[in-house]
Amino acid sequence: NKVCLEDIPRNGARLGAALRSAGEVIGSRLARELGELFPRVGGTRPIAYLFARTVFSEEPTEDDAPLEIPLIRSMWLAKRKKGGTALRWARDSKGRICVETAEVLDSSGKRHRVRRPKLEVVQVSEGDSLDKGATIGGAATSPLSGHTTPVESVRRQLSMRQGGTSDARLLAVVFDQDGSKGYRSPTPEDLRALDESRKRIALTESTDKGIKPAGEINHLRGFINIVLYGITTWGHAFSDRQTLVLSTLSRLVDEYAKEIAAKEGKDFAAALQRCLSLAVDRLADYNSALCTWRADGEFIGHTFGQGQALPMRLDFVEVNPLSGSTGDWNSAIQWVVRVCDAVAGGSLRPGRAMQAPAAAVALPDDSVDLIFTDPPYYAAVPYADLSDFFYVWLRRTLGDVVPD
């Protein structure tokens, strides 16, 4: 409201132009700081990373290493008219699913020796049958034996690891393939980038300058059920690399606004910073561990893709903010620029946005012809709880500019 009623009408097209320039400068600075965390492999630029949270199968076994089940809902990566691309359980010459032994570090800091069913990326022709995923209705089914670990156990295991976000298994990488999207299995370079992200987060959290967003999440049945899986704070809703990206952007926005204030004045810099903060929040909407990959259109489905709710996503997607493609930083900037241009090109006169009681209108009697309201939804939509998803980043980006 403040941006649309105050900032854009007062600054006109100048604000949109400044926002375009700011987006480019901040994007370049972000690339210098975090570009190595999104490595090119084989000369191709990564667009997105597809993950699945994992649990251990509860089936009886004589093996000392438990079977780790990646909670994949669908094996599709790209649905096209005549086939597409999908994940498949890798099999040996006898048709048995291949298993590898690996040592994994979970989000609680514990190391586990596990057995992992291997996956591969394959091209699918029309009429080909696909392997089934490993989860239906929240339960986990072993692709080896068919044994099902119930949803209650899945929730219990993930709750012990803050939702299983930071130790989720990387399944595939989406990359730019001459203007279209290609898909490949993870490489050692991809995994090293994830390890580096964990180290950087651990370094900040070991000091008093931790960058994970704080604030507890309320469990609201039918709206916010992620708490049942251990995502009890906003820091649990973002992977380590996502947290690094968003916290770095918040800092870069603040630094850039201070530079503009010295050149253009504090008022214009504050207006620009408010617009940039909306772009950061838009990126957060497309870069949380509650986003999914839309195989039918090959794009990222945002956090609130199912309306006013925060449902659990057992598999999720992480965007490369520097990709030049779906859901990246430039896309977030362009959406806000479009609003600036549209409002500046209209006839909206400057207004004023304020926080005040609706029952005590801050206007003299008989000073306006009409007061109209948008009735609240009361408990039908928990806006206060849902908006905290954005507030934890707005507070960092705008805390000094809009302290109230």
C-alpha cells in the first residue's frame, strides 16, 4: 500500500528506472559473493535443484545400515506432448534396483551409514511406463520391498531433524540447454556447493550474527501443517543455500540504498528500498523449501501455490537466483518494475498509508465524501500468521527504513 499510494505516484517513472538499475547492480554483487555455490557443470548454467526429504524404512532387516527412502511424489521431471524426462530407479542386468552405501550428515549433526536406492534421469517416450514415487498420502514406501512406513512415523522422523530440509537428498538438476530446459543427475560439484553452503551457515550460527530467520510458526489445522513435520521456526522453512541467498540480498539492498541516499536523498532511497524489499520477498516466495517443480509446465510453483496455506512439501525445488530463468532474482525485480510502470503511467494521485485503528479514522469530520472498507475474513484466512513468512525478511531489509 505504501509503495502504490505514496512512493510510485510521488516519484513517477523515475522509480521504475532506478529499480531496474538497482536490480542489475545487486544481482552482479550477489553473483560475486555466492556465484560459486551454483556451479556450471559441463558449461551449462543450472536453473533449479530438485530435492526430496528422506526417512529411514522401518522394515525389519539384518543389514546394519538402514534403507534411506527419498520422499518423491512423482518421478516426472518434464511432461511433454509425446513423452518427456523422468527419474527412474537404476537397475542391474537382472532388473533389481541398485543400492549404494553412503555416509550422510543429518540436520542434527549426526552421521549415518545408509543404503540408498540409486536414481537416474531418463528420457520417456509416449506410452512408456514410469516407476512409482516413494510416497503417497505422506507415508513412505520402500522401492525395494514395498514395505510402507506410516505417515505418523514419517512425521516423527522429520520432526527430529527440523523437517529434514537441510539434509534433503538432491535428486536432479535443471539446466539451461540452448534456451530450453535439460535435466541431469547431481555431480560432485553440485554436492560440494551444498557442503560449502552448510559450512557458511554453521560459521554464522556459531557467532551472535546468525542469519537464519527466527520466529516460531503456529500450527493452524487446515492452513499451516508444516509444524507437524518439525518445521517449527521460519529458519526451518529454508535450506542453507536459500538462507544464504535471501540474507545476502537483504544486506545488499540495505547497502545499495545507503549509496543512493548519499546521491539522491533519503526519501527517494527509502522508496527504492521498499520496492527492492518486495522483490526480495517475491524471491523468497519462489525460493523456500515449500516450493515444488511443476513438471507439466517446467517451472517453479511458488510457496503459496495452493492459496492461503502452508502445506508440507516432502519434495521441493531450490532456484538458482542467478539463472536468468524461472523464479530468479531478475524475474522478481521485473514483476515489481511492471507495477511501478503501470501505476506511474496512470492517474493515481499520491495518498497516504498508515497503521491505525479502523474504528478511529484519522480524518476530520466531513472531510471526505466516502469511506469504503474491505471486510476482514476473521478466522477464514489467517493473514497474520501467513504474512510472517514475508515479514521475517522484510524486517531485515526494511527495519531501519520503516521501523513502525
